[in-house]
Amino acid sequence: MSKDCPTGSDWFTAMGTFDVLAPLPPAIRQEFISRSTFRTYPAGHVIYVQDDRGQEFHRIVSGLVRMSYLHWDGRQLVYSFFERNDCFGYSNLVDGKGLPHTTEAHTDVEVQVIDRDAFKVLRAHREFEDALLRLVCGHMRLACDYIADALLDSCAARIATRLLECARPNASGSRHLELPQEEIGLMVGATRQSVIRC
């Protein structure tokens, strides 16, 4: 993917689900890019660990990132898979608290990174603040949907919902995400045996 900022209809074709850049005017999008550094991570690399005091804002250029939560008793929940153009890892830059989940490169990944100083400069733009609020609201809505599913839906319904999410076309118009039964179980709070039974 080009590191230049897409414009016009090309921009909306490239737009991801949680992309902070999509609503920004071209000048601020370009400033975001100019203040970014680019990093690559191999599949399986842990980008940051739950409760870390993160100092960076991440935006995915290519690849898939796995978000997971580790309970105090050792149980793990896979929160979501983020893809091209999705943004993550910024909550500590806003509230100063530990990051709420662990992120790991599910495939080889390239990300744009904004450090704390650059983030502060970008927040001086009202348009970036508005885009950041939209991003936070999007993540909040996703979390609310997952909570409702966990409390109200059957195991079979939760599995069906998450499989449909995994099959949803990505920013490039296609998606091929193969997950073992154990991983699907981690996404819905169930054991591998429960997934097989459903």
C-alpha cells in the first residue's frame, strides 16, 4: 500500500471500519501521515500487552491484528481482529490508564505509529478531535454489542455472529480468515468442545 494519502472516491474505497483519517480534511490527513513512522511486525509478534502504559497511536497499513483480554483467573477472550486502516492503542494517550487489551500481529503487519508528542499536536485540530470521538464511539458500540451478545445470545448464536464478522469483506473487498475451533471458542467465551457441539 502506498504511504501517500488517498483522496476523493479512492479514499472511501480504502476506508476501514475504525479509521480516524476517513472524516478528516486532506490537509490534516496529510499532516497525520507526515508525523507518522512506519513499523513492521511478523505474525505472532506481541505489539503491546494488556495494562501497558502505551505511548503510541497505531493505524494498520496492512495485515491483521488480534485483540485479546486476559482475565485474572487465566482465561482469555479474543476481542476482535483489526485490519487495514483500523486504529488502536490510543486509550492511554487520552486517559493515562493502562491499555485494556493485548494486541498481537495475527499475520505479518505494517502499522503507522503516532507518538505522544505528535498526538498532542494533532489534537490541537478540532477536526482531529471530532474524528477521535467518532473512533472512541465506534469502539464503544462494538464493546456494547459484544456485551449484549454474551448476556443474551446462545452459544450457537454467538458463534454464528462472530463467523459472519470474520467473513465480512475487508477494506480491499475480500477477506480470508481461517480460525481453529479453539480460537473461535476464545472469541465467544466457550471451550473448543462447546464450539464442536454447536
